[in-house]
Amino acid sequence: MIQALNFDTYSIMEFKIEELDFMTTPKASEGINNLLNELNFPDIILDLHNLNYIDSMGLSVLINISRKLKENNREMIAVCNSSKILQLFYIAQLDTFFKIFSTIDDAREYFSSKKKQ
């Protein structure tokens, strides 16, 4: 359901599902929380390019992940190129919880430039 790639200062977590909804949210949330604990709460790039649908429960999972990381002085950023999901993110003002990029390369560049500061 979720695959992680680990780098020096961050991890990329990619959803391997098409829908983050009331049916998939419990397993997705559990998987992400397990990975966060296992990896000792690194900065996260959450790759959402496989998602084509997300409901309110899915949004709450993303907000909760972002909050947990902030509590550990870490950051989550999302990568999404679906105009439908991006529109939902902006309507729900999720960009106030985490940064949103359109490509993995842009997200990686953000963390690389942050590391240099």
C-alpha cells in the first residue's frame, strides 16, 4: 500500500493505491505510522501521483501525518499532479499544513536547499 525510499535526510513515501478513502485510510494510516516510527520520524516527501481520489478521511490522515512530523521537528511535503486532487487540497486549505509540489525533483530540491541552510 505504501513504499518508502530512504535518503540521508528524508524519505519518499509513495502510495501504491488509487483511492485514499474510508476503506483504505485505516491501513494507509497504520502503514505510514509504522514507517515513521521505524525510520525515527524523518522529513517526508509524500508521493501522491498514483492517487486519483481522496475523501475527507484521507485528508485527515494527511493532516495528522503533517502534525506528527511537526511535533518531532520534521516536515512533510506532498507531490501531486492531479488537478482534481490539487483543487481539493486548495479548497480544504491543506497548503497551510504542508507544502505541495508537482514533481518529486522539485520536492527533493526543496529538502536539499533546506539542508544547506
